[in-house]
Amino acid sequence: MIHPFELAGFGIGPYRCVGYKSITYQACKDAPVQVGGSCDYCSTGIIHHYFIRSFDGIEFKVGCDCVRKVDKNLVKELATVKREYIRKARLAAIEQAERAEHGGLTRAELWARERSLRAAIYQAERDMREAKRLASVYVGDIGKRQFFSLTLTGWHIMESYYGIIKLYFFEDNDGNQLVWKASGRLVKRDSHGDYIKVNRGDQFILKATVKSHTEYKGAKQTVLTRAVQQDS
């Protein structure tokens, strides 16, 4: 049996629904809204235009009533295509509103720009810290005991044969790197003499002996031993 669309000159089947659009016409602001097109199959005026494509690539527009009459297999496709059109139109409206609110950017684009900016700032700070670390020079003479005014930059706790060992990492006022391997721990007190939490960036005065001069990941590092914390 020859398909009615084929008899109408719209190519050969099978046919697929490939698009949807709501088209209206309004002569002026206060004029009534009218249909904005017509069905290519029956010439009836329609608002809801469904675009159908034949097997051999011919595309035409029809109303849903004509589809129901001549090809019931297409009815489900019409609903799917219309839902997708409405979804995309809603997303486009949201995007337009976001661009109007955020200076031409969507929220996703704004967040991406902020993430990129934060990443650039973080990388710049990291590069600056690395350059400072690599500029470190050795401090003091090996075997000499002296006072060190230091800033805590980090710590690492590890377990050894002799028990828990703490590695405290410092830098002096010139950015030179120092490390103290301790069995005890750093302490800090408030103005009332109560113990408070030790944090990175805290200042300490240590009386210690320079044990050795080493390198760690390309940076010169002064290793301290027998350190005694002084009241600051």
C-alpha cells in the first residue's frame, strides 16, 4: 500500500519526525494571535508545525491531526520531538536570563572563569613558593649551636623503630629551609599560659645544633638537632 505522504509527492517512506516549532503571527501588539503557517499536506492553518523527513531526504511540515490520520507510527515521535523542543526552549530562556544578569556569561561560564582565575592564582602562588624554596641557602656551621628565629611551614609524623618521630619544617626570615627531627613536640601558649594549637605560620625561637647540610628536591636544607624551644 502506497503511503499517503508518498501519494502527495513528499518522497518515499519510511518517514521520520525531525523537528517541531510553534509559529504564530501577530499584526501588532494588541492584535489577536493567529496561526503562523499551514500544513503542507492539507493546507490547513496550523500553529504547531512538525517537520517530517522522507527516506530519500524530502522535508515538509504538517500538523499533528494529519499525522494521526495517515501515519499512527509517527505519533509517538511527535510527542518526543515536541518535548525536546520545549526543553531546549526553556534552557535557552534560562541561558538568556543568566547572560543578561551576569554581563553576557551564563552561570556555568562564570563559574568556569572563576575556577580558571583561582587556578591561575594558586599556580602563581605555588610557583612563587617553589622559587623561594629553591633559593634557600645553608644556615650556620655544622656542629655549631646557636639561636634560630623560625616560622613553622609544616610537619610530618612518622613511626620508627624508636617510636613516633616528628619532622618539623621551618624557614627563617630570609626564606631558607630548615628541618628538625624531634621525638618531642612544639608547644605554643596563649597570653594566659594555656597551651593552644600549633599552626603553620607560627613563630618559634629554637636553640639548636646544626647537624648537617642536605638537599631535598633540589633545595638546600639545614638539619637541626638537640633543639630546645625558647620563650618568645
